[in-house]
Amino acid sequence: MAVLYVTEVLLYSCFSLLMGAFCIQLVPAHKKPSVLIQERWLYAAIAGIALFAFTPAAVLITELSKEAAFLSMAQTVIFSFTIGKSWAFTFIVAVFFALYLFTFPVLSDKRFTIGALFFTIVLILSIAWSSHAASLTDWSGFLYHAVHFAAVSIWVGVLLMTGWFSKNYANWLAFLKWFSPAAMICFVLTALSGFFMMEIIMDVKEYASSWPINYGQSLLIKHLFVLPVLLFAFINGQLVKRKLQKQEDIDPKPWIKAESLILLLIFAATAFLGQQDPPHAWSEDRYSPLFTYFYNGPIPPAVPIHFGWSAAGIICFFLSAFCLVLCFWAYKKRAALVAFMMSLLLVFSLYLALMTGIS
């Protein structure tokens, strides 16, 4: 199962790289820092999508081939199962995408960049086709997953380009002027589509009751990471912007990198989430090892989980508040790495505060 989690994170990263590379190319030169990305990165991302998207189908084929011939089962999964048909379509689009990239100058001519962006969106739709939410509805789950995936890919992709592939931070104020509202739109779309997908998969009113299982644990951790994302978005969109407006000497790239790393951690939580049984398919003998590690009390069957404050929970909550203060202190000291580490401790202390308050 570990290979599924790793390849899912790599799959999301490949999409973000492609989306970021093409979106940033459409921005006028005077409204962005100088970004240098070589075509081999794009080919690698396309190949990665074709390869990593096959992993769930490959695992299913391996499991089912224990009862039948491998080649026969591979043919059945690819041509009869949604997960297989989705990958087959993804592979075909990826091949044509690579040929398009080989034929046209997508990184120098915006007309062809738009075509490459279209290919990327088609691949996102293909991945959304085989998602959990899509399998439970006629079309709404597919649509929500596609919007969710596309919004996050744009957000993370632009951060990757400017934080890791930019040669300088020239035109940074002009960049923030359009990227800050664009990131806010991506965040809103991500939050709304994520909420609607959660409504499809589980009863939102029983959110806390899903914590004893792996699905609920990964969903909770994913949501907790939203706080440091908003923290770094505020630092990058407001605090760094003010310093640049005052013409103070500050390098914004480490802070953009920190925000992108937090979002990649959310990718990791999402990858784990996508491979877990949702609450409606859960059996009472399969509690999350992480939950049982932090919660030592009895877990009666079919009893809703309730949250209440405990002494340990209050201490952890104040510890999380202290970590938040240290993040701003690290910003004043221009220590992006320290702020990143404090944001991780912030998530961990909030998690402990919630786990110790369960009854």
C-alpha cells in the first residue's frame, strides 16, 4: 500500500508542475519573476502521470490475478473496470500530449501554451473519472473532484514555478498583485468542492465520528494543515508585500517555498485519504492504529464520537498558539525554515488537543 501513497503524491506533483509551468507562461513578463523551466521537466511530468496513474490499476490487477491468469485479468481490469478505463484514456492522452510538446514550442508561444493547458485539463478530468466521489454519483462527484484537483494544481503549480524555478524575485510586487487574489479564488474553489465531496462520501454531521478510522484520521490531518497554508499565504500575500512596498531588503522565495511544501504535505494526506475505505464501507474491527495510539479509552461499537476539552487538550491548544506566535517571530527574524518547522508543530499540537478531548 505504501507504493500507492508515494505514487499518488508524485502524481499530484506532476500535475502541479505542468499546470504551473503553463499558467505562468501566459502571464506577461512584467508581472512575474523570471522563470526558467526546461522541457525535459515537462516530458518527465507527462511520463510520470502515465506511470503513476497506473499504480492503482496495477495493484488491483496483482490482487485479482491470484485467482486468474495475470494477462487475462490485466485485460479485464483495463477494459472493464472504471479505474482501468480511466488509466487507458490517461495513457492515450499523455502520448498525444508528449507528441504535441515535441512538435510545438509550448514554452515560447502562448498560442501553443493554451493547447498544452487544454491537454493538462483533459488529464485532470481523466483522473477525476475514477475518483471515490465520481463512483458514488452520476456526475456531481466527478465535477467536484475535477474542480478540486484543478484549483489545487494551479495554486501549487504557480508556487513551484516562482519558488523553485525562478532565477530572481524581480517584479515580485506585480506578481503578488494578481497571484494573491488568484490563490484566494483557488482556495475558495478547493474548500467548496472539498466540502461537497465530503458530503457525498460521508455525513458531515458525523465528521468527528469518522476519526477512529484511517479515512477520518487522514481527513482531519489534511484539514489541520489548512491553518499553516493560510498562515504562509498571509505572510506571502501581506507581510512580504508590505516590506517590498517599503523597499526593504527581503527575499520572498524561501517563504513561497515553505508554502509550497505545506501544500505538498496536504497532497500526502490526500494520497493516504484516497486509498482508505470511506465511513460507509468501514467495519468496526478496523480502527486506525494512529487513533488507538493516542486514544487509550474503550471504543464502544456504534457510539458517536464527542469532543470536549480536557486539561491535556487545553495545554496542547496553548502550545499550538505558542507555535503560531513563533511563526511570526521567525518571520521577523527572516527564518523561513524555522517558521516551517513551527507550523508543523502547530498542526501536531492541534491534533493532540483534539485527540485528547475525545469521549
